[in-house]
Amino acid sequence: MLKKIKGRWALVSKSNPKILKWFGRFKPSKKTVLKEERRVQFFKHSGWKGESKRHSKASRGIETGRKSFGARGLPR
């Protein structure tokens, strides 16, 4: 939902008073607002947590198929 807060336009969550994106002093076009809403919905429904699958597997100790290297950059 697009809302004006303290003279600036913001995309605000409908379910809670959380600001999802600031647009600035000038009202953004409908196209820009729809683009940002789609972006928000993508991250909401994808379950993306800020890390790639490869890195999350490595952090859990699952074999990723890559060689490990020592401190000097040489294979162990």
C-alpha cells in the first residue's frame, strides 16, 4: 500500500505498520509501485533467507563437491 509519511512516499505493509520501501518526496508512478510490490512478494513467497543453497549446505557440514584449501591457498 502506498502511503505518504512525513512528506515522503513509502510502500507500507498492509498487515503491520512496516515500511517496505521508501520512494522519496515525489509520488512514484503506478508502474514503479507495482514493480516493487512484485519484488516484495517474490521474497515473501520464495522463502529466501539471504544465503544461497550452496552456502547453507556448507554451513551445515554437507558435502558440496568443492575442494578445500588451506591458509596458503594450497589444496589440503
